[in-house]
Amino acid sequence: MGNTVLEIENLRTSFSIKGKYYAAVDDVSLKIHENEVLAIVGESGCGKSALALSIIGLHDARVTKLEGQVNFKGQNLLNLSRARLNKIRGKDMGMIFQDPMTALNPLSTIGSQITEPMKYHLKLSQADMKKRTLELLRRVGIKNENRVYSQYPHELSGGMRQRVVIAVALACDPILLIADEPTTALDVTIQAQIMDLMKELQAQMKSGIVLITHDLGVVAEMADRVAVMYAGQIVELAGVNEMFKNPLHPYTRSLLSSIPSNMPDKGRLHVIQGIVPSLQNLDREGCRFAPRIPWIPQEDHEKDPVLHEVEPGHFVRCTCYKNFHLQTEESGVEKHVFTKS
Amino acid sequence: MLTFILRRILVMIPQLLLLSVIIFLLAKAMPGDALTGAFQGNPEANAEHMEELREKLGFNDPWYEQYGRWVTNFVQGDMGMSYVHKQKVTSLLGNRLSNTVLLSLTTMITIYLIAIPLGIIAGRWNNSWADKAIVTYNYFSIATPVFIFALIMLFIFGFYFSWFPTGRSVDITIQNGTWDYFVSKANHLVLPTLSGAIIGTAGTIQYLRNDIIDTKLKDFVKTARAKGVPEGRVYTRHILRNSLLPIAAFMGYEITLLISGSVFIESIFSYPGLGQLFIQSIQTRDFTVVSALVMISGAAVIIGTMLSDIILSIVDPRIRID
């Protein structure tokens, strides 16, 4: 494992709702290393995107409170002024957005949108910037790069646009890439292409990648380590093989059993009871997943759940995993097994 | 682009013809005719003589003959005689048209000079005290009728302080073409322009403000910030360029609205423009003038629409006309 690229310590991101602050990311600590893909998974509303946007500083400062540390290149990003932060993002840190249909400015050419970060971060001549941009377009798999360079976003398909979005993120060779659900808005065939492209690029680059997704297939294909988030907290953190072979936390196991498989099955697909509570309605005492597994007795939960290292590099929050069984299973008889493809 | 303009002009012809029929019939349907207007209150006018005149001027012919005469003359640039002013409509319009266009242009420019900065401030710092003040001003300007506001302006700055002239478009004692003439003309424009502009900004401000608030949250703005683009440039290069589109697109309409809509301002400041002439002509049943004026503003609206389309196609790459 290479050097640490990004170190998040006790990050708490709170949003102001009617004058009160509610934490959407609650005491998250993570490390991302060089050449590593860390996947962050969880349902909608468990704080994945809030975490990603906190790292790169894209929250509206007027309604957001950030506490803790985001250490990157020897600085705590949370303490930086906007001007100093702007020297880092786009250069050492790139972001890939979810929806390529809206992530590009409809009034600027593809060329000028990829060139833009270079203008602020790299000292290159106009001709060099163009050369670099064409090269980037080729690297993200666009063949007629000279034509695309002067085209507008609306002239490209969704898959092409997502390639352009990736090219924008890579423009200045970042050492950290944040990909916020890069395939969610694409249709399935294009998803596969974009995943292949990202894997290929990841093999070339030495940067760390934070991959936010709720697609466990994507995780199995790309990630080295997985952090499972629920209600703003990390509930389980492990290497990807370990996570799929030996998932421990009730939430992780519920998620894994909720995947439809094409194998002949014993009945209905597993469904996790209830929904992720909204920020205002979240009970912050005790195990946050407890209300969704009501058949597990209260005494199985920890009063103040913390992360336990059950095996080297495998962390689980709360003790409720020990006697956990899915509601449809007989107590502890069967454990869902999912192998890395 | 050229074929587009040509096509639009071709489409204009039937539109204008239809407009001309409607205008002509409506003008004919007005009670009385040019003679009742011209001889209103004239003790010398006797009914027999007037009937003779009507026959001579062709007022008793069937409407389609009158219409045919009017249209054929119109396309040849002859808009007929004003029965009240006893001169050709074209020469009557000449100066007034340029006066009105001048007033409309200065009003429009002033509107944009006020509205664009205010709209940007309100949109960028929405819910701040500045935004609240600007929105309050919007309510005020939308709620104030232009004829009241213009009268107040006239009273305060024209009459009470005597800073600006209270009427006409230029001091007629000054020789045309001199520097003084220009200054006098500008001086006469100030009050009518400000009266129209100060309360004409609401639409533009509100549109711009809302569009900026909307655009601020768009994903491509996040992309720009993630690239490390400085905040000021995020606004100029990404947000404003998108938010100014609807304003630019509306520009063509705006100018025609002003040309046909400055009736109140021109009447209150006795500014010799088309609006003032329009009111007078309706009052005196000078129907050749009325028809000519309505035709002109109708054509202006059609041309304005075309202008809007052309402007939009220049500023927005998603819209291509060919």
C-alpha cells in the first residue's frame, strides 16, 4: 500500500435546517492511499455524497458547518480560505459528477471546459493546453478528438459526455479523484464502458480514488477497500474480498441480500425494513440501524456503538453483528456469500 | 442565417396583410370619420358640404375599394393624407418616429443599466438585505402606474426644481446640428427616459434574479468550483452567461414594446413622438394616421420577434437557425 493521500479525521458535516444544525456526516475517519480505490456505499441519504462534497469543499458555506480534519498535502482543507482551496481543487483533486447531462456548461465548448482548470493551475501556453486537451480526450476513449474539441455538450451522447466529465477531472493529473456515482445516470451498456475506462485509467494513474456508489457490482469490480455508511456513520470498513466473503454488520448483510441474483432462488428478494431516517428524525443515541432490525433484542446493541477491529483492517460498528440473523433466515444458519467477480 | 431572415420576411407579408385588413375594418368601424373630426365644433361646417366632400374623398365607396386604394398606396410608401393636419402622413411621422425610437432606445439602455446590476446582486446574494431591498423596489415599481409616476417626476424635477424642461423634445430656438442642439435634445430626454426606466425594470430584475438563483445550484456550477475556478469567474463565465440568455432573447420584444408603449410618457411630457400623435389622432378620428401607426407597431412587433430569434441563436449554441 502506498503513501496516504488523504486522511479524514472525525469529520462532521452539519446542515442548518430551520436554525438548527444536523450532522449528515457524523464522526467519519478514513484514509485513502496512493493507487487505491476506496468505495463508499450505502442507501440514498446516508451521507455518501455529503462526505464527498465535504472533502472538495463544495457545500454552501452559509448553511453548512464542517468540523474535524481533512488532511491533504499536509494541510487541513477545512481551514483553508476559498482562494487557497481553489489552488488545490481541480489541480491535485479532481471530481467526477453523477449526471453528465447537467455537469457540463451548455454554453461552452468541450475544449474550453477541459482547458479551464489548466488555465488556473498549470503554466502552459495556449497551444500546449490544446495539445494536452486533445490527448486527454483520446485517453478517455474519444476517437474524433479534434471534432469533439470544438463541439458543445448538447451535441454529444450521455456516455461521451461522461467521458468528457472524466477528462475534466483528470485535466491536471490529480493525486486524488472523487467519483460521485459516476455510472448511476447512465444506461447499463454505457455503465460497463465507463467502468472499463475508469479501471483502465486507474491502472495508469497512481492517484487514490474515492468511489461513491450504491451499486455493489461496481464495488466488486473496482474497489480495493469498502466503507459502508449508514446514517452518516461508517458501520463497516474492510478490504473488498473480506467485505463480500465475510460481511458482518447487519446493514452490510442486509444490503448484500437485497441484490437480485440470477440464480434460482428460494423466494422473495430481501427488503430492508423501513427507510433511512431524515436528518431531523434521526435518533443519535445507540445503534442507528437498530430501528430497522427490530427483531434483534436491545441488549445485543452497544449503548454507544464504536468501531471494533475484528480482524486486521476489518472494522465493524456496534456489537449487534454477533447474534444477527436476517428476518427471513433461521437464526445464524446461513450467511450470504458473494464473491468478487 | 440569411435564408432564415429571408424566410421570416416572406412569412411577414401575409401576417401584415391580415393585420392591415383588421386595422382598416376597425378604423372604419370607429364612429364618425375624418371629416367629423376635422370639422368638430366648426360653425362654418354644413352637412351638405360635408356630404359632398365625403363623396369626393371616396368615403362612400364600398370598404374593399377603399381598402384596395389604401393598401396599394401604402406599399408604395404613400400612407395617405392626414385630414386633420392637412399634410402627408409620411412627413407627419418622420420626425416623430425618430423621436420615439430615440426615447425607446435610451429608456431600454437605462432599464438594462439599472436592472442587470441589481438583478445580479439580488441573485448572487439572495436573501441578503440588499436582495430584500431590491425585491421591495420591484414591488414598488410594478405597483406604480406609469402615468402617476411620470407626473410626480414631472412635478418634482421639471416644475418644482426646474432642473429639466417639462415638455417638447428640443429647444426649437436652437439651430439644428450644433452642439447646443444635441445638449438640449439630451436634456429633454432625461425626464421621460427616467420616468419610463425607473419603473420599467421589474421584469428584467426579477427574471435575472430568479434565473441566477436557479443556475447557482446547477451541476455544471459545481463542476466549475471543483475545477478550482475563482468565485468571481464562476459567476461571470458560468452562471451569468447562462442567466443572461433569457434577457438577451427578450431584447427584441422589449424594444418594440417600448416603441408602441410610450403613449403615456409622451403625452405627459408633451414629447412629440408616435404615442402622442396616436392619442391625438384617435381623438380627432384622423384614421389614416391611426391605421399607419398601428401598421407600424404591428410590423415592429413582428420584426422584434425575429430579432429575438436571431439574438438567441447567436448567444445560445443549442439554438441554430438555418
